[in-house]
Amino acid sequence: MAREDAVRCLRCLLYALNLLFWLMSACVLGVAVWIRDSLNTVLTLTAHTRLEEAAVLTYSPAVHPVIVAVCCFLIIVAMVGYCGTLRCDLLLLSWYFGSLLVIFCVELASAVWTYEEPSVQRSDMISLKSRMPNYGLQRYQWLTHTWNSFQTEFKCCGVIYFTDWLEMTEMEWPPDSCCSNQYPGCARHAHYHDLSDLHQEGCGPKIYTFIRGTKQLQVLRFLGVSIGVAQIIAMALTLTLLWALYYGRKSPEPDMPTLPPPDDPDPDTAAHAASADALKSGCSRSNKGCTNMAATTPKQQFEMERLHTAA
């Protein structure tokens, strides 16, 4: 009874852990996609600078294709673990344990291999100004779109200040993406009437803060550590459940069968046995009588037994 309760408890814990794997893997994939959009924008603005290398070092563990593939595979493994726990199948549970072990080793190796602290300084942000003169040119429409997207998303303008657009380009006012309330011609109106309508903070500090790590990156790191701890617990519980199921299927030693008490003998059989005992007792009294009975034929013996019984 105690073993059955322990097995039931282990199965409930594995159900909960598999559900946790599904939720955490889905969260990791969602946050990775969210970060990847911002990361692509930053990499476009910081191309061929030290900032680009620092951004890659910081975010490669989070958006690396290996990590994304591992999360997708973990969802499938969790489904197999759920089925194996539900059916108490030793083969599925063994495959589940082996898959979790492989995934854990891959995650650990990837974290150790890609971990490196980026070396970036605030003075490196000045290199972003080299990307500004190409803004608005026909052949650099992709760069123009990237600047507009970044300034709108991060609510910044220029590199250090919005006047960078006037210094590095031939523009008379900043782009409209620098406005806090965007509409066609808003930057021109703000430049001549109210500068407070423009974002006052430059995009350089925003990029520096992004490279040093965002809240989304911290969430990904927390989810990664949580998944690793949950995998260790799941492997320990799976081993315990396999041990309990394996030894529970062993049949106990068979006991010696107890023979039922003999039924009441048939009256004819009892009478025949009584006559045989009487003959034996007669033989013991007289050796001569036994010798004569031994010399008689079986038919004569039967007649003598019948007469003896009738008497």
C-alpha cells in the first residue's frame, strides 16, 4: 500500500513538472522572438563597430538557434514524459530520462561556451554617428527605416542629442520619428516652435543600456536556470519511479499450496476398506488362513470378501 501511494505521488509531481516544461519553453521562445526584433535593429545601427560585437556576445546565448531548437525539443520530450507517466511505461520513461539528460548537457555546454562579458564603453557610442549621413538616401532605405523604428521604440533622437542630425547630415531639422507625438511635419514644427515635443535623450545611451542587458534578457536567464533545475528534479523523480515500477512488477515467491481436506469417503469404498482390514487382521491371527487365501483365485477371494461383509 505504501509503495502504491509513493508511485501515485511521483506521478503527480512528474505531471506538474512536464506542464512546467511546456510553459517555460513557450515563454523562452516568446521572449527570444521579442528580443530578436530589437537585436536586429541594434545590429543594423551598430554594424562594423565594437558595439555590434558586444551586442552579439551579450545576446547570442539567448537567441542562439541551438537554444531555440532545445526548447522546441523539450516540448516534445515533455509530451513523451507525460504519456510514459500516465501509462507507467518503463520504455517511455527510460527514453524520457535519457532525453532530459542530453538536453541538460547541451544547455550547460552552450551556456559555458557562449558566456563572455562584453567590453564596451560609453565612448564607443560616438561611432554611431558614422551611420547618420546615409539617412534618407535612396540606396539606404533599410537604414532609414531602422533609425525610425529604433527612435520610435526607444523614444530617443540622435546619438547624444537631437542636434546630431543637424551636424552629421544636411537636414535642417530632425526626422519625424524624433517626435513624442508623431505626425507628418511634426519635427519641423517642434524645431521652430517647441523643442520639448522632441525626444531629449539620445539613442547612444539607449543602445549602451540594451547591450549591457535588458529586463527581457534577465527574464530569459531566469527561465534558463529554472528549466535546468526543473530538469534535474525531473530526472531524479523519473529514476525513482522507474525503480518503483520495476521492482513492483516482480511477482512474490509462490507459497506452497495447501491441500484441501479429503471429502467423506463413499460408503462402498469404506466398506471395502473395512473388509480388507478385517482380512489382514485375520491373516495376522492365522498364517494358515493367509496361506489358503494366497492360494485362492481372485474370484474366490472376492466371494469370500462378500460373504464376510454380509456376515
